[in-house]
Amino acid sequence: MTVRWGIAVDCTDAGRLAAFWREALGYVDAPVPEGYASREEWLARWEVPPEEWNDSAYLVDPEGAGPSLSFLKVPEPKVVKNRLHIDIKAGGRDQPQDVRWPKVTETVQRLLNAGASVVEEYSTGGVPDHVTMADPEGNEFCVV
């Protein structure tokens, strides 16, 4: 049995957060649901008021391998640490450190430019291992 799954992210600005994760993961906007000419037509079918049409955004892996991502507006901001987070596997721990770490730092810089912030850099035995970052709304994720 194949299980299709996705990740839903509560946020205060769905469009902004989707734009960040589109850049971070190389994802694309989800296609319009089958049978509808536009996402607006689909939203109207489900009786979503037009003033709420920008309260969500949907991304998919263009290769179809990763989970879908849904960004859903909620009234309250994030206040505590995530219980679940995304790991961006930029370097691959199976690679030599001199190959792996430059890939990690390059990805960290790209994500800083896209609006993320560094929370903490971790080392093991004095050797850099991974970087915990936060997306524009403070959701933690790691670059390994």
C-alpha cells in the first residue's frame, strides 16, 4: 500500500512562507486541482470566501518524490519550538568533511539571502556538523 502524505504548516503569511520554502527546497506551486480551471474556481466550489483566498498556499516536489507542503493562515504567531522539523540534506553525512561542509555553508548562505536566520551551528568533536536555522516565521529546520 502506498500512502500519500504532506506537511501542513500553520503561519501568519502563507504566500511569504511558501515563497521561502519554494526557494529552500526547489519546490513548485501545486497544480490546479483536476477538473477546475483555476485555484479560485476550486476555492469557490468549497465555499471559501474570496477574502480568504490568499490565506493558504500549496507546494509540491516537481519530481514527485517529496511530500506536498500546505501553508495555512492561523490567527496566532508561533510561540514555542517546533516538535517536528525539516532537515535539508545539503552535504550528506556520508561525504568527507572537506566536501560536505562547503555544501552546507553554501546552502546556509542561500537561505539567509532568502530570509532565514541562523539559530545555532553545531559541532561534534570540534568538527562542524549542522546548522539549525529558522524560516521567516521562526519555524526551525536544520541544514546537514
